[in-house]
Amino acid sequence: MGSDSRTPEQVLREDYLALPPGAMVGFETQYDGCDVENPGAYQITATYSAQDLNVGKVRQVAGKADQIVTGQLHSTPATFRVH
């Protein structure tokens, strides 16, 4: 993959979403990755991976560069029971 020719300002505008304190972005889907055959309690956790290749470029122009999310964020595990 080649380098991104967009300006830092353009990358920030097109690839990032600024959220004010207390705001949230939601995502909902149905997971069909496995069949649970045995009764019992199970946990599921969501993980968000911030893997943008242009993070260094964007930090140059972001108003609060230290607030750009990098790495991984994990949700609190949700527990459910299969009967």
C-alpha cells in the first residue's frame, strides 16, 4: 500500500470523528461466529482497534493531539446465560 497523498487536514476531516465529552458512537450487529451448545454463563467483550496509518500526520494539525485514540479499547464484559 502506498503512502497517503492527502494533507493532514484532509485526513483529520475524512478519517476522524471528534466527540465532545459524554458523547458516544454506537455500532450494533449480530454475531454469528459460533454456536453455543452447552448451557452455562458466557461473557462477550467488544474491542475497538484504532489502527490508523496516518496518526503521526494528523497529530501535527489536531487541536488536541493528545486526545487522538490509538491502540485498543475494550468494553466491559457482558454476561449472558444459555439454558
